[in-house]
Amino acid sequence: MRSVDELKALKEKVLKEMSGRVDNNMPTITVHMGTCGIANGAKDVLTAVVDEIKNKSLTNVTVAQTGCPGICYEEPVVTVAIPGQMPFFYGKVSPEKAKKIVTEHFVNNKSVQDWLLNSDGNSTKEISAINYFKPQKKVALTSCGAINPEIIEEYIAVDGYFALAKALTEMTPLQVIDTMSKSGLRGRGGGGFPTGRKWEFAYNSKGDQKYVVCNADEGDPGAFMDRSVLEGTPHAVIEAMAIAGYAIGANQGYVYVRAEYPVAVANLKTAINQAREMGFLGKNIFGKGFDFDLDIRLGAGAFVCGEETALLASIEGKRGEPRPRPPFPAVSGLWGKPTIINNVETLANVPHIIRNGAEWFSAMGTEKSKGTKVFALAGKINNTGLIEVPMGTTLRTIIYDIGGGIPNGKKFKAAQTGGPSGGCIPAEFLDMEIDYDNLIAMGSMMGSGGMIVMDEDTCMVDIARFFLEFTQEESCGKCPPCRIGTKRMLEILTKITEGKGTHEDIENLEILAKTIKNTALCGLGQTSPNPVLSTLKYFRHEYEAHIYDKKCPSGVCKKLVNYSIIAEKCIGCGLCARNCPVDAISGEVKKPYTIDAEKCIKCGVCIEKCKFGAVVKK
């Protein structure tokens, strides 16, 4: 791209083509093709839509595809847009449903009311009327689910690459950095370090070569923010990295993304090639003498490579192990050169801030946590999906207004934020405003934005054991506190969940946790005890029940659970006995059955099969 005028002309051309379709009353049917949609059959839905349009000879209907719109619990999602009307949104669409949607809308000129996602079935309402979207504010996710990520012109139509043009033609590198600093944007991938300050450090560092790195290696269980952004709006990340390169004086960037994200990798490769062809990457961008290009590096799934220095080692072709700091990457990073590392969500905010100004972004959020935050809702919650809310939104709003509450009428017990490095927030803090400082005060952290919801049937000791087992397995093993300390902690937690715990175990867990936090080499090791410390802080009574009463209050820890049959409720149907995998249940037809505790492996099949509530676990 040689000039801003060419970019403006291209945008006008694209918008004219789009308005031409509208003027000619050309409706569009969109199938959302993020990984969540594809996993639920979106490819078959897309095929059914195309085939049905062909069979009905509907030459005036446009078929489109985009990334994930965020409502993962309704995938596959299909959108119908008809000029002059509000969009129609359909969820859980099968190929058969897709065919009927095509026929009803484009042949019979009516919607399928029973399948609409609109909150009251009224097709004149926007999707924002759905409670799921009401409290949200889209910035990083603005284009996700709205444009085709494989068509660069659609990104340009929504002002894509205009931030890069503004930075190169109207701003100096220091003005770009100052804008980022004034916006209050903090890193969205971990500790929340101010983005502008990080860029400033790299700008001031001396070096004949500097680098920009995008950390897209999200390994937290239940997290899928980076994947969805790269799938749905890869050009936003590319544009942001070019802006960052201009700001610090770098001409080369790398996107480090895990190989387990095939759709994200494919869309990113396509976007990079398109950006090169259009002149947004390469030599003399916008004729301003600025050169910048990008390459992709695939990660092999090591959780520790989410830590920035381990990530750099992996890019260099070395084993992914953290390095001591200082020096920090902004001074000595990739191949010893000044390097800035930002995660996907952080970068996705950058073009919006440059276009709209620092004040626009800083007007959202709280005093010390500006802007919005993307969360991946998972676990025991009705509406799983990807959300973006202003910083300071309460946990209650996220869990109940957006997430739709807990399934089966169960009570909310806790939410794990920050992944294995975070902590558990109990129900007593439902009205706490979510921001960086509040989460740290609660013993958790923002992290990349994973939020796993737990209900009343969750054992918090088992949850702590689960996350510690994950971090222990993923430890690179370089430093003894993480390599050995987490193993000792895991042994103690396993011992407690098996009913073999002692009073000293709680004290030893706390001593080990604090030692690891103070002595581990990297941030991942230092934060690995957080799930244990937070559950000890808020759910100590559950640890004590396991140790002193030899009981798991939630009935989760198998070695502390006993299954029995209530004679008064048992009709002697024998269904439980026929399905028991180890023949631990015996009895006579039409007489109460019994369970042999010695044989019982506590698999729970008997409870699942009993239709009369006669089988219980204590």
C-alpha cells in the first residue's frame, strides 16, 4: 500500500460493492466457522446451506462465513441478514434446520420463530437484546463473528489498517508510545504490565535489530481467547504488530502460536500473505520508509512456553526453559536483541486505541484497570462462550446475567480465574468488581482470561489437586522449587483426597507454597501454588473434613465416598446390579439389593442407572 489515499479508495470501493448488494435487495446467510462451530458440525451446515440455495436456484442470496460470535453454547450459529430488517440469529443449527431456514427466509419470506436466538422470538430485536450480550462491550472482539477473516477487504471495510496508516503518517514513534501509555492498556496475558511502558523500554534500548513477538501460546485449561481472535480477526493482530514495530524501531515480528490451533494458524497464514500483497507488510509501508514483516512459529504445546523467556528460547530453536531476569526482553530478548512480547488480546486492542484515541479507551474500566477484558466462560455454567466486558464488571453479572447461572439449579460455589496460575474466588465475592488489583487481593489473578465456574458439587481440595497436577506435569524442571516443590505439594494433596491426610499436611502445604512463590525461577512456577493457597484461605473447612472426618463433603474423592442402597426405596428391579462393572451389587428380584463395599470401585454407574433414587453416596 503506497499511500493513505489508496487505502481510503479501497475502503470506498468495498463499501460500494457491499451497498450495491443491499440496494439490490441481496440477502446474506452467514455460517459462523470458528473451531467451536466446526466441532459442532458447522462445515456440514455450510454445505447444506450452499446446496439448498443451489437447489432452489436462489441466485440473489449471498453465502458468507465468519469466525466465532462468542455464543459457543449455541453453535453451530447461523445469521440471516435481509436489507431493511434486523438480523435473524439461529442457534444449534443442523443441516436439516439449515435447509428449512433457507427455504423459509428466501422462498416463503418468513423466519423460523421457534429457532430464533432473539430473547422473545421477536425478529425486530437485535442480538444485543439477548441477555448474554447486554452487559458486554466489544473492542478486541469487535470484528470476531462479523467479518470473513479470510478476506482482507472486509477488514478494511471496518477501518482495518487505518490505525497503521495514522501511526505512520501522522504520529512519531514516541507519540504512538505516549498514546498507549495514556490509554492505560495493560498486558492481557498475565501480570498486567503497562503496555506503553514496555514499548518505551524497548524504544530506549540500543540495538541494531529489534523484534516484536505475539504470544499466542495459551495453554490454560478452559481458555480459548487467543484462538478465537486469531480465527476471527487475524488482521487486527497483524496491524497491531506493525504499529508496535514502528513504535520501537523493529522490522521483524513473530507470532508464536500452538500447533493445536489449525484453524487459527491457517487464517493467520492467509492474512499475512494478503497483508504482504496489499503492502501492509514488507518494504516502505505507506511510502514512509518503514519496513516490517511477520513470520509464524508453531509451539508444540508446552505450557511453560507461555512464559515469555521460555517462548523466546523456543523461537530460537532451544529447549523452552525460562531465563533469569533481568535483563528483561525489552533490553535483551530474542537472540539477545531488544524485544517486546504482547499477547493476542493486548494487540487486538491497539488499532482501536490508535484510531479512537487514548481518552476513548481510558474512559472504560476502572481507575487502575482501563478498557475491557475478554473471558472464556467454561465449567459449570449454562452459557459457555467468549465474552468481553468493561473492567470492573462484577462476577455476579458475568456468572448470572451473561452466563445464565448454574445448570440444574445448583448453587454457585467458586470461579477459578487466571488458569492454573490463578486462584478460586468464592461465592461471598460475587459482587466484587473484576479488575487486576481486586483479583490479586483475592489471591487470584487476571491471567489470560480463562474463567472456570464451579458449583456446589465441586470438591475444592480436588480442584486444587487438579490444577497443581497440571502445573507439576508442565514444569520445565529447570529450577528445584518448581520441579521438586510442586511434586511434594501434589503428593500431600493426593494423600488428603485419599483420606490419609494429617494435621501437619495443611501446615506443610502452606510452607511449601510460600517457598515456591518466593524462590521459583519464572512467573509460572511462582504462581503455581495459587490454587492451593486460595482454596486453603476460603475453603479450609473442606481440607479439615478430608483430614479429620475422612469425608469429602462434595462426594467427589472416590476413596472417601461410600455407596449404599436405601432399602425402603429399592423395588428390587436389579438394574443397578446388571450394570455394575465389577458385580459388587447383589440381591433378589423385588427385594432390596445391597452393595459390597469391598468390591465397589465407586464408579457411580449404579446411581446413574437407578430410577428411584435408592442408591446414594455418603
